[in-house]
Amino acid sequence: MIHAADVREWRGLDVVDTQSHKIGVLEAVYVDTTTDEPAVATVRIGLPTRHRLVFVPLHDAIVGPGHLKVGYVKTLVKQAPSIGTDDVLPADQEEAIFKHYGLPYKPGAAGERQLARR
């Protein structure tokens, strides 16, 4: 299990896919607001002058020396919903991330966000 206390140390780690192909660099981690456990990471991809952040779930992630291995292939991650490097995830776009990976989306009972950046 990934612990929330560890995520601050992950920033800047290479993010690799199931075949150990580099996807990009870890930028930030979003936690599930109901459990406060790491749920999704943003990965910086693209050319140096055209970086963007894509989202990838962390439920099957493994932390190794100098990298974070996620449970998805590189092509799927690169096609995931994205934001600019200085942008914030809009609440109305959270569901699209979960849908892209075929995961259930569970907002709070009163429609609260499921994800919060750490």
C-alpha cells in the first residue's frame, strides 16, 4: 500500500509503465478525499517547450529506486485527460480521468470532489 506521507518524496521521479518504458516525470499526487490515500498522479510529458500534465491512477503503482512504476501502458497514459503545467484540475473534469481508465467515479454525497492535490 502506498502511504500519503511518502508522496512528497516522489516529486521528480521518473514514471514508467508496466513494461518499464519511461512515460515522464512525476509532478504531483492527488489523494482520495474520503480516505486521504494517494489516488492519482500527474505526469509531466511532452517537449520542453510544450509540457503538459497527464493523470494516471496509483492503485497498482510500485515505488522503486528513482522511479514510480504504474499499472498502465505508456500509450494509454499519454492519451489520458491532461492540464497545462500551471493549471489546476477543474472539478467537472475529474470523472473523465476515471472513465479513461475504466474506473468507477465516486464523488461525495453532496457532490464534493473525489480528488485533492497534495
